[in-house]
Amino acid sequence: MISKAYSALVYSLAVIAGVTLVWLMISVIASVLMRNAGLQPFAWLFTSAEYGLLYMTMLGAPWLVREKGHVHIELVTAALPDGLRRIVSRTVAVACVVVCLILAWKGAELFLTNIERGDFDTRAYYFPRWMLTIAFPISFSLMAVEFARFVFGDDLMHTGEAGIHE
């Protein structure tokens, strides 16, 4: 049950990231059309696109790790024998878990600091900064879990085949 809820969370965040990508396209087109028509684009249009870039990236990242959609090069692992490839792949996954946990910890510190100080992002509007930085601990924690699945699960990050696979 926990596994299904967790998977639903990862896929829901990916859907939100996808919807955000569509919003980015719409907001950029609307902004360009308004400028070409001699109008001043709404301030919130540009600001929402900036924030959308952050949210889209952070919320979609755990799903990309799950689907092996992140960028990695298999030139070295393809040349390794199966046993060594498994060791290298799991070692890389452990390193990814460690890095993600450090970034989640630092992101949580930043988030808590923003709340404690009452920081605001003051571009077009006053926007509580914690609403931006909360994406860091959530996303990096979920990515750590996803990379841990490659450490402890049957599936490896690396296929052992060099080249493009689609």
C-alpha cells in the first residue's frame, strides 16, 4: 500500500511537471504575442514562467530517475563484463543516493531558513521564498529513494549497451 502511494506521488509530480511545461509554452507564446501587439505582458506571466522552470525541473526529476530518463553515458559500462558492470552500476547509484541526500539536507536547511527569516522573493510580486525552496528537499529526497532502488533492487541503472535506446 505504501509502495502504491509512493508511486502515485512520483507519477503525480511528473504530471504536474508536464502540465507546467505546457504552461511554460503558453506563457511564452502569450508574452511574445502581447509584445508584438505593442502591449506590455503581464508581470505575473513572466514570473510564473520563471518559477515554472524550477518546479518543472524539480518535480519531474524523480520520475526521470525511475524511468532511466536522466542523462548517463554507458560507453564504459558497455565494455565491462556483467559482474563488474553490476558493481560499477550499483556504486554509481550509491554515489547518486549520497549526493541527493546531501542536497535534500541542504535544501531542507534553506527551506527552514527561509521560513525562519520570513524571506520573500521580490520580483514582480512578493512571493514567500519557502514556496520555491520547498521543492529542493522534496525532490532530492524522492530522487534518493529512486536511486536507492537501483542500489538494492534487481534493476540496474546501466543496461550495458552503448548507444541510443528509444
